[in-house]
Amino acid sequence: MLNVKTWALTLSTFCAVSYVLCIAWCAVAPEGWHAREFLELMLPGFIWLSPGSFVLGLLESIGLGAYTGALLAAIHNWIG
């Protein structure tokens, strides 16, 4: 049995850290190596880059990670 809460917290933390690292990478990398288009496509309402948009993207990343972790654990527990 997988713990749904543990998996949701784990994946939401993973997604939040990945998002912040991606934004940091885009701040130092040449423009050709940016993930700007990907972030704008995957995170509804995210527009490169304002403080409000950064927070929105972070919250969406956390939410998507929590949803994925909870669903993954629930399906695993249901099947197994």
C-alpha cells in the first residue's frame, strides 16, 4: 500500500523544485536554451516572467504534482 499523502507531498515538492530550477536556468542560460515556450504551454496563465506569473506557475506546479502523486498512489493501491 502506498501512502497517498506521502506521494502527493513528494511529487508536489519535486515539481516545485524542478520549476524553480527551470526558472533559475532560464535566468542564466542563453535564450536559445530557455524553456519559456514549454512553460507557457504547460502552465495555463503563465506568461514569461513577472512576479505574479512566477507565483502562479509555482502554485500550478505544486498542484499538478500533488494531483499526480495522489492519483498514482490511489491507482496503485486499487490495482495492487
